[in-house]
Amino acid sequence: MSFERTAVHFGGGNIGRGFVAQLLNESKYEVIFVDVMDSIINKLQATPTYTVTEVGDDGERTFTIDHYRAINSKFDEAKVIEEISRADTVTCAVGPNILKFIAAVIAKGIEARKLDYPLAVIACENMIGATDALKGFIDTHLSESTKSSLDTKARFANSAIDRIVPNQAPDAGLDVKIEKFFEWCVELPPFKGGKKPEIKGVHFVDDLTPYIERKLFTVNTSHATAAYVGKARGKKFIHEAMQDEEINKIVRSALKNTANLIVTKHGISEAEQDEYVEKIIKRISNPALEDIVERVGRAPLRKLSRKERFVGPAAELAEKGLDYQGLLVPIDAAFRFTDVEGDDESAKLATILKEKSSKEVVQEVCGLAPDHPLFGDIVEIVEKVQKK
């Protein structure tokens, strides 16, 4: 197989290796992994192949990933810049909070480009407008001359990704177990007048918003609801939580609210959204994708933030005068996800709840102003949590 194209991918974690790199590999891209985690980079540099195992209702299927290299950007930034300067595509799966840290080296790579076609930059994060956010950070590091002709050097496209990566076996090494189902939608307009990247499995769309909001407010809302409510009720695994009739009803109640928003806002039919909801519930209930509630629930501050999976849809529903009560139960459970071992945000949440008033907590954590129609309900939740 000939690998004539190059993709620089930031993030050597499970999504990077098991989703993004798999599709890039199948599309005949040589993948250059970039990370600051010594252990991951060292393993990638020492191992010529690893396997991705897809898990579905019809069993398992294994793929061998090869034709990749790995660079530790802590020690060899110049090499990363060189690779970006001649790459076809830059992708990332590093987490929304890390985008600002990878922006400078991407900017330097863009500045160094001398090719006659622009670099495609696509952030693959669970975040609305992730590539826009990354571009904002990159812009602060670009020269005025590069900014004035940026379209000739780079094109930036938001994307929506959907694929469940369960908890991995402790001895998995670089190998990744991943859900068979996936969706990767990428904006088409940024590539008009140029050439869009040829990546197998990518669905290019004119308007990404319906896809990313449907995914975030269905997949992520349901997954996190099962995690937080499951944790509060003593469940260890997501599928175990979903087998609990009461928790299952709580998840469905939250999704009834978000489905109403998706249908009324984006013109998706009720039947189509109902079918999508049932598909998602089946996916997160699959015991073959065994996942621990603490792992899925980690980073509660981000997940309780203004544009995320709970407060985002609840705020819009409240503004429209529509029902959002089903989202208040998981919001309550998320505020109780504190001091969880290995999760810094849960410890920080505990500190905020201890040191600030309920109104200050809602403004800081949820980004809601006191005059917002959702504000009072969440203040009541926080007051209850603070009294526990």
C-alpha cells in the first residue's frame, strides 16, 4: 500500500490511536503522532504496529495500524514544525483544555509552509466549535502577513465525532478496543475553492451544527447521565447503570428534553430523533463496551459548563419556555461528583462548592447570569448539594 499523504495528529490517546489514526491509516496517510507523554511516544517509536479491535453486536474485527511515526514535542519541536510545514492534514484529540497548548507549534508549522496548497486543520474534540477555538489560539501566534493570506496556507474545519471508546484492559499497551459504530462529520464550506482531505469514513456537510448538537446532546448527555446518576447510586459500570430501571428512566427523561430541542431547533423529524435516541441507548447499554462510571464522569467542571451536554440544552430550552426538568437530575448528580480519585476537576469542584455561595458557584461553573431563566433551578440544586 502506498502512503503518499501525511497527517500530523496531536494526541496519542485511545481516540487518537483507535479512531482518527485508524481512518487516516485506511485512507493511506502516514500518521505522525505528536504528544508530550513520554510513555506513549516511546512505545509508538519502539513498536511498528498496533491493533484496533472493533466491537459490535456481530462480534469483533481487528485492524493492524502501521506506517506511523511519533514525535515528542517537548524535546523536538523543530521536527514537529517541519512535519506540519509539509503535511496534508493536522488533526487533534487532546481534550478541549489542551488546545491552547498545541496552538503555537501548529502556527509555526503554518508559517513555515511553502507548498502550493493549504493545510487542512480539523480538531476532533467533544466540543462545539473546537476547530474555531483552536484557530483562535493559533491566530495569536501568526504574523500579520500570514494572517492576511491564511486561506492559502491553512483551512480550518470544525468536526463532530461520535465513537465510544470503553475502558481498556490494563495490559493493552498501544492496542485499542473501540465501538464498531462511528460518525465523523466535517464542515465542507472551509474547503470550497480548495481541496478537501480524502479521509475514508468522513461525512462532509454544509452545516455541522445539527450534527454536533445532536451528538453532544444525545450521546454525551446520555453517557454522562448514566455515569453521574450511576455513581450516585453505587453502580460501577455504565451498562450496569443502564440495566437499572430507574436510572434508565432518568436517562430517557433527559433525552426527551434534548430531543425536543433538537427537533424544534434543527428541523429533524421526531421519528428520526426517536430512532437515534434508541440507537444511542442500545450503544451505551452494551456490556461488551464495559466502561467505569468514574472514567466517563471525569472532568465534571467542563461537563457542567455553559455550552456543554447539560447546561447547554437546558439553558436553550428554558429560554424557549420548553421543558428542561429531565436535565436537572443529572445536573444534580454531576455536582455530587466530587473528590473522585484521579480526577483533578472533581477535587476542584469540591473546593468551589465549599468556598463559594450557591449563586457564585452557578455563575462560575455553569456560566449562567442571575437573570437567566435556568439560574434559579440550578442554584436550588447547588444549595442542596452544599448541605449534604
